[in-house]
Amino acid sequence: MNSIDEVLVSLRRVTRAIDLHSKHLMKTAGLTAPQMLILQILRDQGDVIISDVASQVSLSQATVTSIMDRLEKRGLVMRERSSQDKRKVYACLTEAGNELIRNAPMPLQDYFIRQFSDLQEWEQTQIISSLQRVAYMMDAQHIDASPVLDVGAIDRLSEDEANAHRFGFDDNLV
């Protein structure tokens, strides 16, 4: 195999790994990767202001609010206005949300973060530089992207939500 083919095969493997893990997470937990990451933040930090969640996952506040709407509708999170500052809205994990993420598979990026963190600094720099160059070579340097390993729209419906919506059962999501 020539070097161009090796690069293309490696890119395809990365893309497929993300796609397969996203499908596995959806099938086993009924969550998208961004939904899972937001639930993990709430689990780890307790009550969090939605704007803080948005900055931690590098998504717009509107996108996080949309994801929170879906999670709240499923009874996985609750939102409360601050009693001191009515402009602030806190999100917290419900017991159902805590149970769901306790049994869900680990997000793919958690595996990646562990492996990447174990590399020497020069190896990390080399990978970053190479991937930035690949993005440029694919004319993708201007595409807005968050650091979430997932496919599709970040605030898309989960499979359960899509099915419930399709069949008119939006209010009965668990």
C-alpha cells in the first residue's frame, strides 16, 4: 500500500471508529455523545450554570440549551433559576440521569484522552500539527467543530427521541 492509501485508510478508520462508537452509545444508552458529555459534567460538578456547561464542551449556549431541553424532557436533568440572580439557570442531574450514565459505555473521547495524555509532549505536538495539516489539505480548516467525537448534528435527536417524535409519543419519553 502506498503512503497516500495508508493515510486515507487511517482517516477512514478514525471516521468509522467514531461512527461505530456513536451508534453503540445510542443503542446501549439512547444518548448521543454530546448528551453523554453534558450528563458527565453534571455528575462530576453538581449544579452547573448552562453557560459554564457550554464553555466546557465548546458548544454555543443555544446548542447546549437544545440538548438540555431533550435531556430534561426525558427526566435526566432538571433546571432551576438561581434565587439570587434570576438570569442564571442551573442544571443538575436527576437520579434517572445518574443511573443512565452509570450504566452507559464510556465515550470514545475518554479513551482517546487517556491514550493521548500518556504520550510525550513532542508526540502530542506532532499529532496536533499533522491533524491540523490534514484538515487544511481537506479544505476543512474553516469548518466549525467542537471537541466532541461524534457524527451528525451535535444537537440531533437521540434514536429514542426520534422514534417517539415520529410516532407522536414525545411526552412519554423515559
